[in-house]
Amino acid sequence: MKKTSTVAKRPPGYVSAQPKFLVSVAADHRLRICLVYFVAMLLSIGLTNAQPTMPKNFLLGRYDPARDTSFCKVDHIYTERAVYLKKKVYTAYKRMYAAALKDGIKLNIISGTRTFNDQCYKWGSKWTADQFAHLTDKAARSEQLLRWWSMPGTSRHHWGSEMDLVNLKLAFFKTAEGKRVYNWLVTNAPNFGFQQPFNAGRTTGYQEEKWHWSYVPLAKIYLAEYVKQISYRDINGFSGCEAAQKLDVINNRVLAVNGACR
Ligand SMILES: [Zn+2]
């Protein structure tokens, strides 16, 4: 018996619907699409695993400015203490210092960057102070302290963009010399990027601080990142931290600043 082929015979003059070169073009196209998907997948994995541009620990002051290359130690011409500032802030401050000196105003830095631990020490010493001992309710005691002192993890001093200048007492700024210094700063500091975050006239937040000046080109970025990244779960590790949420310190303290600083 004659064996019949299972392959259908092509009629004479048959031309393939997909010439060979078209088949190879299609394969090439599919390969390209696969490659594009592969690269996109790698990128998305990379982006998912990428660290945020500003670490939470920086915003919370949980780092060491002495080991951070974006900081520098302030020269003793400008301060009698061990002060660290962001390099950009220091550059701007030196220009402001020189301009003030020309006008007969001698500025000096009393405090610059403060870490979480620095703030813990300060907050802790006030927490146990006799003057607040009668406040047994933690929220009530925190509220009293918050008139002047920031909870650790919520201070602008954590960011390297802040400094306290000349004198830490409002009484000084009522003297002729204090008025001269303050008026000079109000008029000139904005020209160098500095603003007073805790100014008069705010309805919430810390008391007025005529000595505290903030380098806003950086501080505005840090404040925006703080609001984006930090929640009450991140504010912990000190006496009274339980009250942070109840007193809404992020809205009522961190964000309660001069509009020029937001
Ligand atoms: Zn300050």
C-alpha cells in the first residue's frame, strides 16, 4: 500500500503568507519588547529598594554631625562652643556675620545643631526639675515644657539649619543693645537666607525667640520632608513622649512657625 504523507501538499505557485524576512523582523520586535519589560522591571525593583533621599534619622536628629561630611565645625571666631552647622548654612552665616560687623553689630552663635541625644539631655533635665514636679499628669507636664523646649525628635535644631544668636533671654532684646542687634537681624538676615521661625504674633507654638534664626533655603526642604515622613510612631525614647500625639506636637509645634519658614 502506498504511504500517504500527512503534510498537506502546497499547491503549485504557493507563496508563504509570512516571508522569512518578515518572520525574523517579528521575532526581533518581540525580543525588543521583552528587553524593554526587563529593564523596566529592574528599574522598578531599584526604585522600590532605594533609600529615601532624606533619612528619617536625620530629620529626628539621630545622627552625629561630626561624622557627616555635609556638616562642618564652626570656627572659634564665631562661637565659644563646639557648634556644628550644615556647610551651606555656615557659608551664609559667615557672609551675614561680616555684613553685621561692618554695621557695628557683633554676632555670635550660642547653639547650632543639636542631636536627639542633646535634646534628650535638655528635655530630661527640665522634666525632672523641681518647678514641674507638681505636674504629675505627663501631658500637663509636657505642655508646660513645650512652651520653651522641644521634645527630642521634633526640634528644628536637629537639622543643621538653625542657630541661636547672641543671647537666649528676651530681656536682653529689650535693652538698647539687644534692640540694635534684633533690628539689624530683622532688616538684614533675610538677605542672607535667614528668618526667625518663632516670631511674635503666632497663635500656636513656642514662645517668641528673638535669638533663633533659621536658614530657610534648607529648612523649608527639611520641614516639608519632616511632615511627609515623620509620624507619632517615630517620636519616642524619652520621658513624656506618650503625650506627643495627644498634644499634636507636629501641628502645634513643628508646623507652628513664621509663614516665611514654611
Ligand atoms: Zn533655638
